[in-house]
Amino acid sequence: MAKKPENLSFEQSLTELETIVAHLEQGEVSLDDALKQFERGIKLVRQSQAKLEQAQQKVSILLNEDDAELTSFTVESE
């Protein structure tokens, strides 16, 4: 049985979505199965959007903490 979308990581959700899309694009799926997969995909998308919004809020909070000024970061070559 597949995991519930809320129990998957963001990356796992994307991987499953890619699999669903590829399977549906092949066109060899019964209507009932296609609808079930589409429903699963919608649930995965909604859960992924919620996770992205949470991450965005965390970043926003971190950027606003103590009104710290951000400075440019450059990577030194090895």
C-alpha cells in the first residue's frame, strides 16, 4: 500500500508524481485506474505545495530574525 502523501518527503512526492505522469502519458491505463492515479497525483501536489509554503515561511522567519543584515557569499576555489 502506498504511503499517505503527508508521510512522504518532498522529494519522494516529486518522484511519485513523475511516475504517475509518465504512466498516464503512455495512455495504456483504464479510465478507472487513470482517475485513481490522477486523484493520487492531486493529493501529492497539494501536500507538496503545503511543504513548500512551510519552507518559505521558515526562510522568511529566519531572514527577519533580529533584523540581521545579510552579506554576499562567495565560494572560494579549491
